[in-house]
Amino acid sequence: MSADFQLGDWVVRPQRRLIERGDDAVHIKPKPMAVLECLAAAGGEPVTRNELFDTVWPGGTVSDDTLTACISELRKAFGDTARESRVIETIPKTGFRLVLPVSAVTPEPQREAHPSADGARAIHSFPGNRRRVILFSLTTLLLLVVALAIPGTRTWLVGEFLTSSPNMTDSPLEQHPGIAVLPFVNMSNDPDTEYFSDGISEELLNALANSNRIPVIARTSSFRFKDQNRGVTEIGRLLGVTDVLEGSVRRAGSEVRVTAHLIDAITGKQKWSNAYQRHMRDIFALQREITADIVEQIGTALEGSIATGPGGQLVPADRTRNPDAYNLYLKGMQLLSNNNPAPRARAVAYFERAIALDSDYADAWAGKGKALYELGNPNYGNNRIPASIYPEAIAAFQRALEIDPQNAFALGWLGMSLIRNDFKWAEGMELLKRSVTLNPNNADQLSNYGIYLQRMNMEGSEAVLDRAFRLDPYGFWPITIRANSLYRKGLWLDAARVMETSLIGDPDGYAPNFLSAVFNVGAGRGEAAEIYIRKARQVAHPVDLCLDMFQWAADSLREGGGEQECCEPSREQVWQQIWERSQTEHACHFGAYALRSGLGSEDVVRAFELMIKQRHAHVAGHLFGQRPKQIPEADWQRMKEMTGVAQFQSRQKKHTDPW
């Protein structure tokens, strides 16, 4: 029974492995869902244990405990108990049966699956060919922006995690050996020192990841649970890990006290606990002591059950000995983790101040490089032309590597800068490979490496991207990729809903609101897009061409259905504004607009040449793909020669997985 069915007042969706009632949705693992389907097929009649074994585990040897665990999970999902069976009844010495009635559910029509459905009806209902062409082209453009930002979207990031429920990100994952480091609680009297407790947590997270002893969940996913009243076992299920590290930090003057607890995320029992008190000048010794204890505890328990890479240093020995420089570095990293443009820009100053106190502080140089690199990234609302900023970013990464040649962070982001902004494809890929080999627990670098393996048609991308997703299941980019996968299937409204789940952890962030607006425009929901555009503008730069374009599209959608003539400005006027402002501002994917707005070859070629000159990152998405029909073959080959793509492809060798 693969079709949806009604069970009492619950709706069961086997293909999505969900049960829903009203606004509640619970994710069910594959085997328990198969058991539920088998019981439902019996229509309330008893189903023996042997029948369940034969149907759910054909040809396999399964114990009664396995079946009992499946029944237990189903009862928990329904809020049922064995003592008071309201959903699943145990038949002594026989098996089980469903108490609630089972009935068919009429499938909901996929209204957004075809351009003529209601989700896109506003696009096609405008009178006049010009209005239809403009809105259809711009809608296609807006969704193309996401496709370009996340190249090579594949279903590996969708799978069993994909639903259309707004609660999708609260679906549990299958638990594997791994650890999540939760943000340590700030117990200091000054709430403004929270950056310090967050920094301690992140340093421990990075140190554990560098040890290569166990998979470590990325910061973006584990920090999502900050200030949330959730139990450790629940967090473990949601992140799919067996262990959780939590603790607190109390800072008073020059003294710091750290407590740490390692919790079994399956049983909820404490495995290890300790408290440490040090002078600020000993903070690095304190980190080493805590991390060494944790690695020893979990390494012994999990030895033989996990695959480990080459052992890494817990805390690099050549980092700063200046506590003030370290303090400034932590402040810079906290700002750099923000999804909004202004904080990221302020991060540069903190790294530079740290460097002024210790010119050999490799982490501060790497942090400065990353902050500069992001200033040329339009996905976070920044408007700097990449060519004006990337050489300084590359110089900062190179300085970090002069000090610490094994700095995985600097290696990876230098590789990305060389690929995206300097068109040095082979050199950049080699640096990324070195980064993920040194630290196979860094989800960001794995994502970067996997994306470009995929883009360049090299082997190994699936395994790399799959590992990245397991390490960062609630990361902003995995959610974006899932939404993009739905859009590619024509499920525009579902894509918008999935994208909106990124707002759960960051409701005021520029990037989540920005892309939520994109997908809602694609779904024909102008009013919803308007809400997200307004929120993004609250934290955006005063000049933001991306938001201006989306605002125009949202206004057009909200005016749909009337008899008025085509709204202004026209596509030609919009293009002229984009072109003029792109000379001095980092415009949002203006090449995509040129391609999808029906402009002539001359304008499209001119747009691509400007992208190459300004070193826009998304130009690679085109150059490694098929030639756009608007670009003549001779111009296309010339561009590939200019950027070295043709030469790279001619000598490209097959890639082997670094593990």
C-alpha cells in the first residue's frame, strides 16, 4: 500500500514516511512504516508476527525485539500505549491489529506541478504577450539564481528527509556514532560576553573534528538548538548522533571556569563530566585538557565502530599565546557566522585587530580571508564586485598557510577563492582536496569540494556530499538544495515551504528571507514574497539590486489577473538598470537575467564578458555546462579559453575519493 490512507483522524503518507494530523507531522523510519502498511492492509484484522516478518523482512532473520521496537516507535508517534491501545492493539501470542478504521485518501492535486496550475496562474493570466513573457522569464530567472548558486542539485539531499510539512526540519534521523557539541551556556554576569562561551564551544567542536576520531555535527546544525528547551535525547535523534557534549562557561575578570558533560544521546545517561578553572592566559591549555578527555572517553567506547582518518592535532600548537588577540578572533568568528551583510563586514576589523596584536596568528589571518571572501558573495546581500576584494582575501589565506601549512580552514577557503574568483581550477581543487583530507569532518569544505566535483564531472561527488549532509542536516545550504530539487520537479509551492524552514533557526536573517522570497515568487505568491523582501530589507545594504528585482516581480504577481496593460518597468528597462548599476555594484546574477529575459546575443555576450572581468563566482556554473543558445559558438569558446576552462577540461583526470 504505497498510496496515502486515513487512519482515524490521522493521514498516513507512506511514500513520504509521514503521519499527519492537523498541523502535527511525525517522521517514521522505513521499517516501522512498512509494518504500519501491513497492518493497514489487513483492515483491522489481526496480523501474525510471522506474517509481518515475511512481509517486512522477506528472507531475513529478524528477532522479536526488532518487531517490538517498530511497534513501539509507531505507538510513540501516535501517542498510543500498549496498556491503553487506541491505535495498535497487541493480540497475545498472535500479533497485532489496528483499532482505528482505515480508509482511502483522495490524492491532493499538485497544483504547482505544471505551469498552468494555480501556483503559476498569475503568470499566464496577464493580458498581452509582453506581460506574459516578462513575468514568465523573470520567474524562471529567479529560480535559476538558486540553481546557479547551488550547482548540480541532486536528490541525494532529499531522500527520506523530504516532506512538504513546515515541520520538516524536526524529523529525526537514524542515529549513527557521532557527537554534537551544543553551545555552552554563558553563566557570566555580562550577557555581552556570550561570544566567549560560543567561541569555547566552537573551538571544542573544531578540535574534536580535527582529531578525526568521530563524526562531529557542524556548528550550523548543533547551534540551532541554542536557547531551546529540548532534551539531549531528542536533540540526538534530530541530529542522528549517539553522543552530545554540553556545558557552561563562567568568566569573571581574568578567570574562566568551564564545565563539560558528555551525554549518551540514546539513553540520556551521563558518560563523563568534569570542571576546569584557569587563568585566561591558560585558555588554550584548558581547551586541550577538555578535548583530550572527551576524545579519550568516546574513542574507547566507539573504537572499531567508526572509520577514522589520519589523526589530527586537538588544538594547533602554533596558535596565538595572546589572550586579547584570541578574544578579538572569537568576536570576529561570531560575526562571521551571521547570515546578514553588515555583521560579516564588521568581522574584518576584529581579525585585523587580532593580527595587530599577533602578526603570526594563523587563525586570525584565515578568518580575515574568509570575511573578505564573503564581501564578494551576493547570496548574503553583499554588493562588492569580487575583483575588487578577492586578491586581498587570497593574500590573507596565503599568509595563514605560511604560518601554518596544515591549516585546513585556510587551505579550503583559499581553494574556493582560486576556483570561484581566480579561475585556477586545478590548483583550487587540489587545495580543497587537501583540506577535506586533513579534516573530513568540516561540512562546509566537504560541501564546497563535492559541489565542484559534481560541477566539473569528476568522480566521488555523491559520497562527499552525502557525508556533508550527515554532518550538517540543518545547514542553510542543504535546505536550499532540497527546495531547489522540488522546484526542478515543478513543485513550486512545496519548494517555498521547504525554504521557509530555514527561517526557524534564523527568522531575521537576510539569506533565509532572500531565498524564501525567490521561491515564493516562483510559486506565484506575490504577497508572501513581499513579506520576506521587507524582512530582508531590514538588514540589507541601502542599495540592493537583487531585492529590487524581486520586488518588481512580486509587485507584478500581486497585480495579476487585472485588465490593465503591462506593468512598468518593462524587461528592457529593468535590464538597462541592471547593466548600468552592475558597472559599480555587485549585481545579483545579471548574466542569468540576460539569458532568461529574451535579450539578444549581443547583450548576453556583453553580460558574460562583464561577469568574467569582475570575477563573479557563478560564471563557472555556465562555463562547465552546456553552451547557452544565445551565445555564438565562437564567443563561447573564447570565454572558455579566457577562463582556462577549456585547458582544464582537456587535461582533466578522473578523481578518486580521498578516503
